[in-house]
Amino acid sequence: MSESALLGFLQWIDLIGVVFNAVLGAVIGRAARLDVVGLAVLAIMSGLGGGMIRDVLLQSGPPIAITDWRYITATLAGAAVVMVVRVEGRWWDRIYPPIDALALGTWAAAGSLKTLEAGFGVLPALMLGTITAVGGGFVRDIVLRRIPGVLGGNTLYATAALAASIVAVGFWHVDLTAIGSVVATVFGAALVLLAKWRRLSLPVGEDAITIGEAVARGLAKSRRRTVRPKADDEEAA
């Protein structure tokens, strides 16, 4: 498969991910009892928010969501589906996770590679790759006045986006951009699905400890180990 064919294939995965995340945004909007306009707005934010944030920060021209009619059409189609059909049940629970995982991997790869092609370094590429993947859901949750899911309390998502971005950047530096996009997409998607299957998450709230607390606990344990032998010697004497 040629490089142009691979990139075209990834763009179609990107568009499918836009549709499904737009559907998710509209489903959440319906649960929040929003009207038709509210559903459409949440669908656009959920499906296109991350890419638009990336393009605005890069200042390399109008966001692709504006210049390519397929993207806004995809989000509106997703919203229309929710307005007509009640999207829920086992079939939705089965097809949404893999599509969402593939979309995350694709968006992370696309965001990081576009940043590198714009002349920025590795760290901005990793940051914007992650933002591209999770920015839409972040904005959607902020609009609904709730803590964004990517900030914690869920299985790994932003971490998977960062990992996919790292893979894409690594392949870009060895001039294997197209292959790197595929590998990053698959790697990010696999990590998301693995996290959902094994319920992997980062420590949150009371479960998280600082480095200082960890060191203090280690020192306390070592002190208890050194004190006990002395007590035993005194009893023997």
C-alpha cells in the first residue's frame, strides 16, 4: 500500500471516529435534557474540539474542520442519528469502544505529526497530539459543568493518547511517517482497550501519595527494622 493510500485510510478512520464521538456527545446532551441545538453543539465539540484547538494553537491556517466539509458534515450526521434513533443498548456498548479507541490513536498520531510538520519540536508535538485526542471530550464536559473524564477517575485515556503520540514522533524521526501513523493508531487503540478490559487507571484522590510521603514511609520502615534487633538483644541480656 502506498503512502497516499495509507494516509487516506487513516483519514477515513479519523472521520469514522468523528462520527462516533459526535454521537457520544449528542447522547450525553440528550441525557442532560438539551434541545436540538444543544445536541448539535455538543456533537461538534465532542467530535471536532480537539482538532480545532490544535489548529488554532499551531496558527498554520484555518482549522481543517472548517476547510474540509466532510468533518462538520460527519458531526451533524452523528447528531442527527441521536435525534432520530435511541442510541443505547448492547450493540452500542460493543461497537463504540473499538471505534473510540481507533479514533483516539488516529487523532493522537495526526496531531503530533501535524505539529512536527509545522516546524515545532518533540514536546509540543506530544502535547498537541494528546490535546487532539482528548480535547473534544474535555471541552464537552466543561460546557456541561462537570469534571472532565480525562482528568481522572476513569481508565487510561489521555495516557494512551500520549503513548500513541510518542510512537508517531519516533517513527517520524526515522522518516517512516505513514507506517508510524498506523503503528501509533494501533498502539493507542490497543492500550485504551486493554485499560478498559483490565480496568487500568492512574491513582487518584486518597490513593495517590507524593514522592515525599513515599520516602518518609520507606525511612520509617527501615527504622523499625533496625530497632527490633536491639530490643531482642536487651531481652536476651
